[in-house]
Amino acid sequence: MGEGDKSPDLPTITFTKEDAAGIIPGHDDPMVITIKLANANLHRTLVNQGSSVDILFKSAFNKIGLQEKELRAYPNSLFGLGDAPIQPLGYIPLHTTFGKGTHSRILSIDYIVVDVSSAYNALKGRTTLNQLEAIVSTPHLYMKFPTPEGIVTIKGDQKLVRHCYNESLDLKGNPKGKESNTIELGGARARKEL
């Protein structure tokens, strides 16, 4: 058997009725989580299983305190974030923590930085989800992945998801409208209206 024929040796991950506690049933909400990115708790991170890349929106990039001189060249355009292709500002590798404390995993992820309006701060794509070995259940708004200490669960925030959705509708209706993102830097909350 060749190396490509090898199936991953993953633990069994299940979702139960208890996982759906507190979730409004019959929803079509996406998975939105909080991750630790560099020195910040980055809220409004969209888990997008349809994306092949990880994106960091420039407004969040700025609020985290990163600088454009840290970006590396990214020669390709991105498609699927709007009506026209987008030329990224570049990409930056950043340590990203999923979960908390001993129930977490840290990955080095290459984020493509784009300067477009979004209700989200970042977008996590399939590559990271596969590297994390994460399983996402949208009916439960839960993401689970293995660690040496056991299965870690990250619950999506349904109230925040709906707020982001409404905000994204406002952005589509008024492209020059305000964009609002919230991140935590060293335990202090920062909210900036753009």
C-alpha cells in the first residue's frame, strides 16, 4: 500500500443532543469562533469549509498591531470574496491557538491579508481544518478536534453569528458603510468603528 492510500488514524468524534443545547433549532447559521492569533483573542472568525485559504482582513491585521512591512508577497488573486478578483496585500505566517489551556492546539498558519470590508475578522479554510483534524457540525455549531489530552470542543456563538450576518447585509447594501470588529488585546477589549 502506498503512502497516498493510507487513511488518517483519527479518534471517533461524535455530536450529541447535549452539544446542541442553547442553539436555536432549524437554523442555517455558519460556524463563527474565537481564536488566539499572535497576541489577540480574535472574535468573529468564520469557519468556511468551502475555502481553500485562510484570510485575515486588514482591519483586524491593523488592530492586532501588525505592520504591512511584515507581509510576504502573494502573487495570485483571490476569487470568491466578492464580484471581482481581489489582489491580496500579501501573506503572513502567524501562530494560532484553537481552544484554551491544555485543551488547545497551536498551528503556524499562513494568512492571506486582504483589504476588503467584512463583518468577520478572519476566515479559516479547509487546509487549516484538515491540519487541525477538525470536524465541524453546523447543526450543533460545534467544532471538535483531537489533542493528546483528548477531544477539544469549540462552540460557535449563535448570537454573534446573527449579528455578523446582519452587519454583512448592511455592508453589501452600503459599501461605504461602517465596519465594526471586536478583538481583545492582552485582556482589554478594543472596539473600532471604521
